[in-house]
Amino acid sequence: MKKEFTAKTVEEAKALAAEEFGVAEEKITFTVIEEPKKGLLFTKGEARVEAEYEETKEDAAAKYIIAVLAAMGYKDAKIDISPIENGALLDIKAEGFADILGKKGEVLDSLQYLASLVSNKINRDYFRITTDCEGFREKRKAQLEELAAKIAANVKKTGRTSALEPMNPYERRIIHAAVSEIEGVTSRSTGEEPYRKVIISSTEKRRYDRNDRKGGFGKGRNGGRRDRKPRAHFDITTSFEKDYKKPKPEDTMTSSGLYGKIEI
């Protein structure tokens, strides 16, 4: 994108370009076409510069989030962008915004989902957008690791496989990493996005009481059918994820979905 800007000084012209493009001046390539002529008493003419800016995926995502936050009343919001594997982390800086994120980060997840769509419209190359605010993701990571340990302990005790509710690739990765550190259990993902979920199973064969075997498989000591307890079911799904269970045509970035290139 190229455009000319005129102002009383070159600095003012550059500032106009940065404001219109919605990015910092250092991300814009400037060519000074004309500078005002300095006279003995005053300056004649105006400064004219050509500004060229190629919007990146992370800048498009950040610009979108800033616009949404402004509409929500956070006029002075800023975003710090840092690179991560296959994408960028957008850390939101807005006074009071952390208070409305939700217990499980529903607002962050919503912004992340929508900003990812905006980002990946630029081209078909997958680019991962992650949003954060005041270290929320680290706190969520600790919560998920605690949950993984709790489920794993239950699986080891009962021998029964446990299935978590569908989660995004980022949260599934945390669960898998936590389970991999625990002996006697293993984890895998199953299903298609957005229904893909983590299954935690025991790696040890379950031992049955001899009295149970006398009554036959699935029977109690008196020969009656033993009531089976339902499998443990842990729901840590955000309300945002539940609202978007069914994929929509406009949400599909590739044939395998927005997170299609992350096999977790």
C-alpha cells in the first residue's frame, strides 16, 4: 500500500501516515518527495512524503483487536506483539480489561478466534494468533496442569478412561505435556475440530477382585449385576467454545480448519 501525505513538516507528514495506517512509523517505508523551503523569516511550501506499508498478519490482528476494544470503551488500549512458534502473541494492555476476561478466558478466546480469522485472510499461509492480558494464559496453564494431574490420579485409581470436553490446540497441548510427566497414564486426542478432545487412559491393566470373577464379568459377589459407575467427565470448556461447536463456512481457513496444521 502506497500513499502520499503532505504537512508543514516531514515529521508531521510521517505522523499522518502512521495514524492512517494504524501502525508505528518504524513499520512504514518513507520517501521524501519534497521538503518545505526555508526562507529568512519563514518557511515556504509544504512537506510531501510517500509512505509504503505492507500489512503483516500480526498487525492486521492487532489492528482489529484495537478497534474492537475501542468500541467496548477501551480507547487507550495498546498491544505488545512478540513472536511465537508459527505466529505471534498479542498481549493486550488496557486498564480494567482484565476484569472482564471471564473465569476461563472467554473474552480472550473470542478475540483470539476472530483476530485469527482476520489475520489468515491476508493469505493462505497458516499463522497462529494467541491473545493474552496480564499473564492470564500462564494462570490458565497452571489450572489445566492441576486438572490433568487430578484426572490422571483418578484414572490410575479406577482404571477407567476419562474424556475431557473439546478444547483448542493450545489447551490440549498443555494437558498432553502434563500427562506425559505422570507414570501409569497416557493421553491422546480424538475427533475433528472443533470437537477434538483429550482422552486420558491407564497404561496398566486393571485387576479385578476374585469374588467379582466368581459372579461373572460385570457381576457382584452375590451374582447380581454390578452397577457400573459412569466415566469421569470433566467440563472445562469455555462458553465461547460451546457457542461455536458447529463450524461455519466463513470460519474455515483451509480444508482442515483454522488449526488444521497443529496435530495435537
